[in-house]
Amino acid sequence: MLNENQSVQETMESFWRTTCGTWGNCNESTVQAFLSQCEQHSIDPQFCMNWIQQHRDKIPNWSAISDTTREWVNEHTSTGSPVSMFDQNSD
């Protein structure tokens, strides 16, 4: 459970520090551990993945890690992507 004095962002960043340490140490395994920690503490993995993507320029081998995060989110969330409230095919 989240500490009531700690924001979701701070909690997520704390998980990042314990699983990855630094952006330079980020790899497929540490990202999966990070996303698992977020999910276990009821932090939306999609939110966490978006946060990681904001720092992609600091992460070595970003394309492989990006694929890993996308696959993990697809496997561990109901839709793998935000649900649209509108049918995009309707005219």
C-alpha cells in the first residue's frame, strides 16, 4: 500500500531506484521488475511505461527495452493500451 504522504510519482521513482538504479543500468530484466513492482502496488503499468518513455534518450538499447515494456504491459493489463471512449470507425 502507498504511504499516504508519498505521491504515486514518488513511489514509482522509488521502485525505479530499487529495481534499475540509474537510467544507464536499465535493461529488459530490470524494467520488467520495475513494472511488476508498480503493478503489485496498484500503480498503472501503462503510466509507468509512459514515464520510462519520457527518459528514453538516457536509456541504452532503448528499442529492445521499449519492445519489452510494450510486451509486458500487453500481457499484464486487460487491454494493453488506454481504452478509447469513442469508436474511431464511426462516421
